[in-house]
Amino acid sequence: MILTNYFKKFFTSSEASGVLLIICVIISLFIANSSASDGFNNFLHTYIGLESINLKFSVSHWINDGLMAVFFLLVGLEIKREIVEGELSTIKSASLPIFAAVGGMIIPALIYIFFNHSNAYAKGWAIPMATDIAFSLAIVGMLGKAVPASIKIFLAALAIVDDLGAILIIAFFYTDSLHWINLGICLLIVVILILLNFFKFKNYFYYLIPGVFLWYFMIHSGIHATIAGVILAFTIPTNISKDIPSPLEKLESKLHVPVSFFIMPIFALTNTNITFHTGMIDGLFTNFGAGIILGLVLGKIVGINLFSWIAIKLGLSELPYKSRWNQMIGVGLLAGIGFTMSIFIALLSFKGHPNIQDEAKFAILAASLISGFSGYLLLKYSKQKKMFLSNYRKKYHKKF
């Protein structure tokens, strides 16, 4: 009975999910720098699937474009629920993540361009623009009650807008060609999903079936397939009745455990696969390394908080409920975890140049570690600092 309760707590704890993710990162780095590296890489590049229907991809591709679409579906469901009835239900609260994400893309790109505008690395300008939604949310999940729920929702919304921006940048600047017929079919499927919502179909299976086809045609359109998960999430109905769980809430509850304890760990295990080489550390102090690291670490903090401050001062937005600016700085740091999407853009930017790709990967890893650890510590101890100051003021006022 004790064991059962223990595992119940484990599977309902967001902290456990974050710990598992970090363990997978460490295992992945260990494998990548051991004798098992070649075998692991060969496995990730093994093609599986049905070639007859154009669904034969590498294991890595299935994880990043298949399993991660399910992750984006879950995050999209949570964002929609908050927009309809939660922390993002007002225009001022919902607009802040958009302004913040725009700033968090523009400033990092400008910092990178400042360092690399006149050299061979200039085409990597989009590398520090991306936020790794999986890792950033895992770390904020580990903080538990140390940060208000509104901050977690804000980071999730910001990261989604950021990722959508990165996907659009890839589509317009790093994609060889878009397949317009497939995009047209995607649009038709979205219309069908909207009609299902309009006519109040309450079983979420009615949405998942067209959603699979949406993912299929999206993956063959030239646009990153994970966007299909977000689009699908926003068509699934919620708030039908306050007494009966909505289709959105039912699906959300079904996805939490598999996403947290299977999809995200698999994602971490396969994408932290970075082999260290001699001279990599020196590369961190070049214009290329500085552009990536400062873009992700400094650029995200400045961009997110500057644009948020401007939006709030203009009366267009408001701070997340019960949050403070030091917590917003912590969010800016966590948004500096670029990782997978940044690595993906680096691979597209420097095709045929494996040495440059490895330099970019190491700089992204270094920046993500700096951002992740410092963001975690700042957010974890910001509440304790507030309590300390509050107690100090009480004592001070009593004394004087």
C-alpha cells in the first residue's frame, strides 16, 4: 500500500518529471561521449515506417516531429483552457506573452547579428531566437509552489508563441520549398475541426482523427509538424458545462502522464546527444560562440522584460497575477534554454559543415545550462527573499 501511494505521488508530481528529464540529459551526454555513441547514432538514424504512404522516417524524426506533436497538443490544451477560463482570460493578460515572445526573438537575433554580421556565420542569426518549450516547462515544473501558477502559464504561452515564431522563420528562411497543395489540405482539415466544434461534438476522438491527418499533411508541407498539435488543441471544445468535464479537460488529463514520463524523457535522451571535441571550449569565446550564448542568456532576459515593460507602461498588458519583476527576469532566463529548436536551426543554417554545427551545439548547450540553472535558482529563492523582507519590515515597524 505504501509503495502504491509513493508511485501515485511520483506520477502526479511535476518535480519528478523534471528530475527524470535531467537524468535523461545526463545519460544522453554520457552515451554520446562513450563507446556506445556510434551505435546510438545509428539507431537514431534508422528509418522505420511505411514508405508506401510516405511515412518512413528516422527514429529521431519520429520523436521530434511525431511524439513532440503530442507534447505541443497538451501544452496547447492548457493554454486554451487558461485563455477561456483562467490566467489568460483577459486581453491584457493574454497579450503579455505575445509582446514578451516578440521581444525575446528580436533582441537575441540583434545580439547575434552584432557579433557575426560580417563573417561566415551570419546566416545563423535565428539560432538564439528559439526557446526550448519542453526543457523550460520541465524546470519551472520542478519549482512547485515556489512560483505562482500565473508565471508557469505565462512561460508556457510565451514559449508556444516563441516556438510558432521559430517554425515560421524556418518555413520562410530555412525551408527549400513549401508544398502548397498539402498546406491547402491542412487548411481544409482545420475548417472541418472548427465545424466539429461549432456543432458541439463532445467526444474528443472526433477531433483526434482529423488531427492525425492534419499532422500527416503538415509534415509533408515543409512546415514543422509540431504546429499541428497546437492547431488541433485550439479546436477542441472546453467549458461546455461547469459540472461536467469538457472534451479538452478529459484529453488533457489523459495526456499528462504519457507526456511527462515518456515523451519528454525520450525527447531529452535523443536530443542531448552532443559529442564533445577538443577545442570546443575555445569556440565559446569566438564571435560565433558569443553571439549564441549572449543572444540566448542576455538577449532573452532583455527582450522579454523590455517588451513586457513597454506593453505594461502603455496599458496594453499587465503582469501575471501575483507575480513580480524579479520572477519575470527568472522567466527570461528559462526562456534562454534554446536547445532542440536552436540546434535544429543551427543544423539548417550550416548544412554540410559538421564542425560548425558541433560548435553551435556546444554553445547552445552552454547557454542553456547557464540559463536553466540561474533561472531555476532565481525563481526558487525569489519567494523566500520576499518572505524574508516581509518579516524584516514587520520587525522594523514594531521596533520603531
